[in-house]
Amino acid sequence: MKKIILSSIVCASMMFAASEYKYEITPMIGGAYNEGNMDLERDYINGGLALGFNQFDSMIDQVEFAAFRSIEDVDYKNVTNKDTGVTRFFVNVVKDYPLTSSASLYALAGAGVEFFDDESNETENGLVGNYGVGFKYKLAEQFALKLDVRHLIETDNGDNTLLYNLGFSIPFGAVAKAAPAVVPVVIPAPMDSDKDGVIDSKDNCPNSVPGAIVNAMGCEMDDDKDGVVNRLDQCPNTIAGAKVDNVGCMTLVNLNINFDTNSAVIKDTYNSKIVNFANMMKNNTKLKATIEAHTDSVGSVKYNQKLSEKRAA
């Protein structure tokens, strides 16, 4: 028995870019050509409709439900004045092989059933397997032409039929595009090079000694404002305006006490200065002071010397 054999060359598998729609409907027109041992005429016009369900993140690209129907009556060859119609239904899986951005090949395979309006002899309803290849060309973003050939094998008697189809596919059911990925913006933590708790951009003293107590500007504290920071200040209660050594202890202080002419009496307004000075001396027992007092140049040197000593006393 002569059989119709359809062979295909399988290209290296390449995944088509994911479609932006869920479904595809394809009306088709073509013909059916069956092998010579069947009672039916060899060639007749055939029409069809395929509904494709696009698959994402899958090894296959589409699941197809297809229906075909002979458009004209199909005559029986060995029976006078008898004809029939042929209806076929298939479920196929489809794989795309892209060639360009607009063109692709595709392969399909699946199974179905065929029905004859009027059965005769061995021409009976039954199960059918099929496979095929096709070419798809996008005319626009939403439309494409499809041309394919499908080899049908009837399961009971092994009868072969070849379907050749031209289709016009229309996609629908747009897939919502994923929201753009949000790229996190990493804002670096403000630098604090000397680890004093004040960031570099606000640190007026960027090289503070580790562990030092600093103010809001990053500078070490100097409570008595003598120019020696607390960490190094061995005399922490220096009188304002006094000259100090490198450990913050006074070397010279001017109390700015003024006397009336020819007088050694300290006015009451200076009492607070003298009390502050006395307290500072008590709190810093390492200090020793030499007190000096002076006069103006009026009068004799001997007299002024005695007056100075009274004022100092």
C-alpha cells in the first residue's frame, strides 16, 4: 500500500520572544489530499479555524485547538451518487523557531478525531494523529500570515491525509506588562573619619583624638575658654583672659583692679573678681601666685613703692 510520508527538518530550538497576548485565532483555507487506497476523491477544498493559547515560561509556545471541515461535498469513488462531508477536530502543541524579528518556522503535533457525514466501507469515524510544519510572517504588530502542512494518520487503518492551509492569525487578550523593576538607591552613610560622632561635613576639627569629648562642631571641649582642651587642662577653672601654659594653668592674669589716686583701698565693685581668683587658687593647689600692684608716675619713687606694696597686700 502506498503511503504519503511527510518528513521535516528540525532546526536548532530557539525560543521566540514571549508574545504580548494570551490568545490567537486563525481562520484557514486550504485543501486535503488523501492516499489513493481510500474510497474518497483524492483532493478537495478544506476550511478551518484554530484557537491558540500562548504559553509563557514553558518548553512549548502554544496549545492549539483546531477544527477543519470540507467545504464541498466529497464524492465516493466506488459508489455511485454518494458523497460525504468530513469534519476533524485536533488538539496540538506548537513550538516556534524564529528566523527574523518578523518571520518564524513552527512545528506542531497532536491528536484528534474525524467524522464523516456518511460513512462507507472502511471510511469510518475514528481517532487521528497529526504532525506538521509551518511558516509564520508578521504583517503588523497584531496580524500574521501562516502557511502550514499537516500529515494526518488514521489510527484504525493507517489511512493518510495531507492538509495544506493558508491562515490569517489575529492575537487578542493582551498580557499586562510587568511593572519596571525598582532599582534601590543606596545612599551612603555620612562619613565620620575621626569617629567623634560628628560627620565630616560638619566637623570643624576633623582630626579629633579617639575618645575625646567634642562639641557639635567636632572640636574638643574647652570649658574655661583658656585655649587648652579639657582633656589636657590640668587647671580647669582658669579665670577668663588669663595667660596659660600648655597644660592650661595660668602664667599671668590681670585682675584690672584700679585704685583711686594715693589710695590702697579696694572698691567693693572688685570683690567678685578677688573671690573668683581666690577660689581658683584653692581649687588648683599646685598653683603659686606672685601678686603685683603698681602706681602711676606721680610722686617720688620711694613713696610709690610703699603705695604699691600696700595695694598688693
